[in-house]
Amino acid sequence: MKKISDSTISRLSTYYRTLSHLIDQGIETVSSEQIAEINNITSAQVRKDLSFFGSFGKRGLGYNTRDLRDQIANILGLSKKWNVALVGVGNIGRALIDYAEFKKQGFHIKALFDNDPKKVGQEIGGLKIHHMDSVCNVVKEEKIEIAIIAVPAKVAQSVVDSLVKCGVKAFLNFAPITIKAPDDVMVKNENMSIELEALSYFLTQNEKGD
Amino acid sequence: MKKISDSTISRLSTYYRTLSHLIDQGIETVSSEQIAEINNITSAQVRKDLSFFGSFGKRGLGYNTRDLRDQIANILGLSKKWNVALVGVGNIGRALIDYAEFKKQGFHIKALFDNDPKKVGQEIGGLKIHHMDSVCNVVKEEKIEIAIIAVPAKVAQSVVDSLVKCGVKAFLNFAPITIKAPDDVMVKNENMSIELEALSYFLTQNEKGD
């Protein structure tokens, strides 16, 4: 399979949401034009993104919403459950434990880590908080595949290093720092300012237009 | 000015981060190729994105990192301070109050709202929590321009409706629901599952390759 761009994968996530939403509304068929319009992109982009993964839908008939959603779920690996560890049980960490969307999409938080002695040994949502000293044992026991990094910037790199040594290959990083990792490891950064900057741009353009 | 795509704006945010990072490292000049490589895109894309906003840098000499960062900051409206309201002081809300990156980028949380009688009147980080009954007064007093929605899905639409009536035109929505708003209002959705789905795709492809 040829290399697919990050932006195509990100748009597939968006199409997945659009289709789930349409299915919830009882809609059975959708065209690439409709998917495009909902997401403010061109229908050519939608068709190109889907074409990387084979042929979906029938010319002139559009896509069956359920079939297309299931096929995208397969491409994105959302048909299986993923075991996730959360490192850093501060405010962001606690918010993520409660974030129902993760579980809905198949991402199950199975282990918590924090090095604060006041937190180690406590339970949140039925999960015990472990010290990072026992990281490899817990990763092995809980078959952890993805780690969410919600620790302060100054310890984020060492936390990732420890987890990489235990064989974890996928990271979602909330710390405002660029993480270095081997080539066979993927680190995605969650930066909540990016969407705010799009709003800032929108308001700035509006002011200029006034 | 012609209509700029959301993905161009999002990449400008990324370039802004890349440049800030290079400046922190003491690097004074950068080429479109280097910006492209750091962000895993093509240099043609970088040049195209920047070309919408005029001519930056000198052919063969690359860009001055500080100048380009400042110009992108101007385009994105990051040279000014934005007054932000946060609605919903639960776990996500509390995490956002502490999220230092917002302030660093010029987004200042100036007002908190929550309808929980136990929370109304309390203070967090020097900010009083208001009931939504007084929303328009507080929005006016604090000159609120952007609202972050961190309330449960079932009340998110009505919260946005109230704020739109008070003149707020930009929203960052954390509730897992599609918000309807007038054409002159922008709603960006923060969905923390999207990055996890990119990791899921990466791990799925790796498994297939094994």
C-alpha cells in the first residue's frame, strides 16, 4: 500500500464522524458531494481520499452510510479495542479518564501512572495509579499499545523513553514539547491552541472586513 | 483577499510553532525545505501556503525565522490578546484553566461560567464562577470575544445560543456534538479522539506489515 498522508488519515476520521452522525439521523445513502459540503471541502478531495483504499459506493448512487463507516473503521483500526495507558494524573489526565469519546471509539484506558507519592496506590475509575518504576510490568500485564502523555513538559521525554523501552510504539502527547522517538514509534501531539488560532484568524479577518 | 482553506490556516499554526522552536534554539534562517521536513510535508506546500499572504524571504536565502514568525503571528491574529470565556468548570474546564499554552499564545481566560449551584460564586485561579443567567453582562464587562464550551453534550447547543445572543462570534467546542450557529459565527470542534485514530491507523498498518 502506498504511503498515505497524515491529512488524508485525519480526513478519514472526520468522514467517520460525519457518517456516524448521518446514521444516527437514519440516513442510509450519502454522496461525496454531501460529505464534502458538511466538512467544507471539495467532493474531489473526498473521492481522492477514499480511492487510496479501494472502490466504495456505486457511480450515481452514492455510498451506503453504514458500509462506508464500517470500511473506514477497518482502515483506521477502529473495529478493535486498543489498550491505552495514561501517564500523569493531573487535571488534564483526570479529564481524559472521564472523556467518554475515547471508549466509544475503542480506546480503553487500562493503566494509570503518576510518580507523585500522594497519588501512587490510589484508584480512579476503578484503575490503580502505578509508579513509573513498575512501568514495564504493567505494560506487559495490561497489553498496553498506546500511551497518553499528560505530564509536565520537563519529564515528558523521559516518560516516553521508558515506555519505548517496554515496547510501546504509539503516543498521544499533551505536553508542550517536541518528543524524540525512534523511527518505528509514532508520536502525535495534541495541541489545543491550534483550533483557537483558527478562531483568532477568523475574528481578525472579520475585523478587517468591517 | 481570497478565501484561505482551513488546512492552510492549521498549517500556518504549525509553521508558527516550528519557527518559535527554531528561534528558541538560536536558529536565524530557515528554508521552506527545512520547515517542510520538520513537519513531514512538501516544500511546495509550505511555499504555496505562505504565498497566499504575500512574499516572504529571499530566493536562495531562506526566511529569517523571527520575521516569518512575526508575520504569521500577524496573519493569525496572535499579536493581540484575546479575551476568552470558559463555560463548564468540570475536569476538562479545570484542565483548560491551567493550560499554560493558551495564555502563551495570547488567549486569556477572563470569565468562568457554570450552572452548578455548588460552583457558582466560587473562585478558581482568581476568577469567579458566574451563573449563565448573567452571561451577557459578564461578556460585555470582560469584552469576551471567544468562548470555550466544556459542558455536557446535552446543554452545549443552548449555551452557544445564549452566547451568540450576547454577540460572541467564535467558539471552541469540546462537547461531542455538532453545534449549529449563524453564518457569521465560527465553531471549531476539539475532538481529542482524532489523533488517537491516527495512532490506531499507524499500529494497524504496522501489524499488517509484520
